[in-house]
Amino acid sequence: MIELSRDAFEDLVAEALDTIPSDLAEVMNNVVILVEDDAPEPGLLGLYHGVPLTDRGDWYGAVLPDHISIYRREILRICDTFEDVVDEVRITVVHEIAHHFGIDDERLHELGW
């Protein structure tokens, strides 16, 4: 397992967010991305909680933001190098943002994510 401070890890998450195309980032709505140290279950690298954009209708309003959790220790646990961490953070961030856009795991795997 590689060691990386929380601040350095949060910087990697911010860098991964910067790679999201601006036309997609602009339509992300009512979502916050959080770094958490520990996952609720082993092997979970990230988790999207909320209502995907594709499921929101006229009823959607005055609700708390969706949130994406990125689990620091789980990602660090599976990585051997700093470069592995950079790659896994980006993959996890993209994967969870895709859920915000209504893309399920099956489709993500078809797309190579």
C-alpha cells in the first residue's frame, strides 16, 4: 500500500475533476464530491448517492445535493505506485460522475471504464 496524505490525495481528486470536459462539467447539477478516508465496505473505491440527472423531473427541487464519495484508503490499498494512485483516482472520479449522468455500471464496462 502506498502512503499519501489526505491533502495530496484531495489534490489528485481536484486534478481528476479538471480533466472532465467543460461541456460536461457545466451541466453537473446539485452534486458535491467528497474524499472520505474509509469506505463502508472493503473494495469500494467510490460511491454515488443521489438522483441521476436522467431521473430528475419536475418534482426535483429543494433537495440536498447528491454526493460522490471517493475512498482514499481503499484506493491507496490497491495501488503500488504514485502513478497507480493518479490513474485509479481519475478512473474512480470519472466512473462516479458517469453515475450522476445516469450511466450504469454495465454501460461503463462496455465503454472500458
